[in-house]
Amino acid sequence: MTAAKHPQHHGFWRLWGWPIALGLLTTFGLISALFSDGGLGDVLAWITLGIPVAVGAWYGWRRQRPASE
């Protein structure tokens, strides 16, 4: 009965929402870097490519290491 209360699409977006958003940011940043010739386009490329890197680094440093036995 609990599954009927929560539609399936909520589980999809809960699992894939952030990876899709980071993938879109990366795609937009790569396209911006490819077609820009300095100025605002380069700044936009740096920001949109830096956000996924920062998120990955944050999760990597935040991850708890297993205790040594």
C-alpha cells in the first residue's frame, strides 16, 4: 500500500535529478568553452565546469573512511 501513495516518478527524480543537472551543466560548459572566444563565454565555461568538479570534490572529502581493524 505504501508504494501506491508515492508515484514512481518521485523515485526517478530523487535518484537521477542531481546527476542529470550536473551533466547538463558540464555539457553547457563544454559547449560554451568550445564556441567562446574570451570574455563572458570563458567565465561561464569556467563556472559551469567548476561546479561539478567542486561537488565531486566535496563528496569525496566528505565520505567517511572505514575504520582500520
